[in-house]
Amino acid sequence: MRDSLNVSEAFHRTPYGNREVPANSILEAVMLQIKPGTASAFEAAFRQASPIIASMKGYCGHDLHRGLETPGKYLLLVRWETLEDHTIGFRGSPDYQAWKQLLHHFYAPFPVVEHFELVVPFGAL
């Protein structure tokens, strides 16, 4: 199914430090709800954890967005070259344990992680 992606370029620009990301990259999307009163600590821990994920093979970039309507709600978007770079490479790495230790205790409930493929690129007419 991924081979049928029809985009004009093999790479497209993203907000990830002007890094080129394969057009058929995978988007990991996670809605995070954190425990009340922990937003500042969570954001600080996330900044500390960011270099961990950024060092992984297949990592293309990430964004963390704070929700406006619901206190303690965040949206994490991570781009990976392949699904396996996330599910096997990152999650199977010793560095993932450090990521978990820094962040997982903030979540209530534990989030569902989903992966998406590009269908219509931004700016497509």
C-alpha cells in the first residue's frame, strides 16, 4: 500500500529543523494526558528526553503541542523513516528505558500510540 503513494518529490520539507524527510515517512501520533499539576515538570522532562529520541536510527523529527481546551493534554507527533524504526529500533533500545523513566510516570491514563502514512501532502492541489 505504501508503494502507491504518489508525490512529486521523494522528500518534502518539514518543520523539523528544515530537515529533509522521506515523503513516505511514518507519522507517530500520541495524545497524552498528564497528571494534574505536573505540566511544568513534564515539559522540562520532555526537553530532557528529546535528545534521546532524536538520536535514534530512522528518526526524522518531532513536535510536542500543548492543548488549549483541556489542561494537561498534549499531542506528540514524531516522524520516522519506517514503522520498524519506532516499534523495533526505538522501543527495543536501551535508550527507550531512559525515555520511559523520564516521561511515563506523568501519563494518566497511559496513551495509545498510532501510526499514519501520508495520503495527501500539505499544499497539494
